Amino acid sequence: MNDTIAATLATQDAPASSQFAPPGWLANPHVQSILPSLKLRRPLLARRARKLLACAEEQILDCGDGVRLLGHYSRHAEQAPAKDLIVLLHGWEGSADSLYVLSLGSHLFERGCDVFRLNFRDHGASHHLNQDIFHSCRLDEVLGAVRRIQQQHPQQRLSVAGFSLGGNFALRVAARAPAAGIRLERAVAVCPVLRPHSTMDRLESGPYIYQQYFINKWKRSLRMKQQLFPQAYDFSSILAQRSIRTMTQILVERYSDFPDLDAYLNGYSIVGDALSSLAVPGHILVALDDPIIPSRDLQDLANSPHLHIEASNNGGHCGFMDRLNGESWADRQVARLLGLKDQ
């Protein structure tokens, strides 16, 4: 880590006892990045998340301008509502049922929080709800969803937490919350996308497994969208590509109002002044060995008294696993940052 990044991280306030220290066999960044999403973990996680899932209520939120987003609301059965309601945001081509979302959701639910797992447009089983396709600059509708959730549960303290692209959205929601009429307590982002140009460079130049993973999931999503709205979409030219950059460029040129790829990627960047308006605590958990999010971009975040960064040498991309079963270190850290004590 260079001196500039070290200075940027000088504000981190995590107690030494909470620092991430995985066993040696789990320290590899690629193991950390891949293991949490392996399907073989789902049966184990389903047992942990059974209470969260048993009471989950599917909801379709009116987000304004005709946009509808799908979510899953889990509340405790007590007559009085829980003090805290946490909105969880998944990463790109994930969903409200992604393993990392279920892991954090069940951990927070066990600690007495109500949990709302929100799907972005065209994620999860929601492709049919809106004709226009998802892109990462659709912040207004996520703000609309969070505002609607608060309107439905006005007595509860509302916070938002997200992973990767969801972490990027969580911080942008926090920065825009006051102007959008949302009373947000805080936002926590695990390995958020910082500078989209850098993440795309990493995906294209790094180990092929990451780019191929996202390409396969994205193509599956585009095929589903095309099947649902054949009169609006013919993605054949995009589906023929083998590069995320080229796929994104074609999508931007044909199906967005952005003049070019650079304008689109800059549109959801959170470096520079993007987070300078934060008026509530915003917390970032990052791993310096993240193979997808370059740590060098941390030095370009806004210098805000409300923005706090906690960096670990290890953890990979949204990994932070220090055991094969049970909650992750990131789950425990998010709970701590939300002010929840271990039980």
C-alpha cells in the first residue's frame, strides 16, 4: 500500500480485536472471492437463514415514474416493530437471494433487525416488471424504493448496506438521501465499486474466471429480457461478444442516453466529489488484495468527516471469510458499524 493510500486510511477506527485475520489456507484473495458464492454453500446457508426466509414477504415497490422493483421483507413477529430496518443491496448480476446477502441478512435478523432485501431492476425474478433495461446509473429508482420502504415503516431507524455494485449504490443513496426526503441512519458498503473504469480494466486484464463469470450471468439476463420484450430488444450483437467492455459499449450506444462509454462509467463513479455531500455516516469495508476493486482508487474519495474507511490486507472481493460455516467477518463488521452488539 502506498503512502497516499495509507494516509487516506488513517481515519479508520476499527478496534484491533475486530481486524480480519483468516487462517492461512483461506488467505488467498481468489479463494476469498470465489468461495462465498459457490453453490455448494447454499444448503448450509439455507439452514442459517431459515428464520429470515420463513417470514419473508415478497413486495413489489412503486418507485415512481412507473418503475417497480421487487424485494423481500422479513420482520420479527413481535407486536412492536424492531428498532432497526436494514435495506440490503446485492452486487451486479446477483440478487436478493445471493449467498452473501442471505448471510448478512440472517446475521442482522438474528440480532433483532428487520431486513428488506431489494432486487435491482432485471435482477432476481424481476425482469418482467419494467421494459427498460438495468444500468448502474439508475439511482433515482433505488432512492424511490428506499423512500417507499421508509414510508411504509416510518417508526424504524433505516440504514442501507450493500456489496460491490450494491455498496456503490448504498453510498450514493446516502449522499442523496436528504434531498430525496429519506431519513437515513447510515450506509455500509463492502468492497464497493469506486471507479468503474478501474473495475472494468481489472475484469478485462485479470484472471479470466471473473470476467467469464459476469459475462455468463449477464448474457443469461439479457436473453431473459429479450424473451420477455421481443418487440423492444434484439441483443444478438451483444450476446456475440466475449468482452465486458465491448458488451457495455454496445449497450450504452444502443439502449441508453449516454453519449459514450466513458460518460456512462463516470456516471456511477463515487470518487472525486461524489460523496462530498454525505450528511450521515458512510462506512466502507475494503480488502487491499481485492482482485476486482483496486485499492489505489481509495485515495480519490472525497475527504468527508462522515466517510469512514476500514481496510484489511486480506479478504478478496466481498469475501472476508474466516470460517467455512457461520457468518463472515464482514457480516460481523457490518453489524458492529450499525451499532448492533454481539449476542
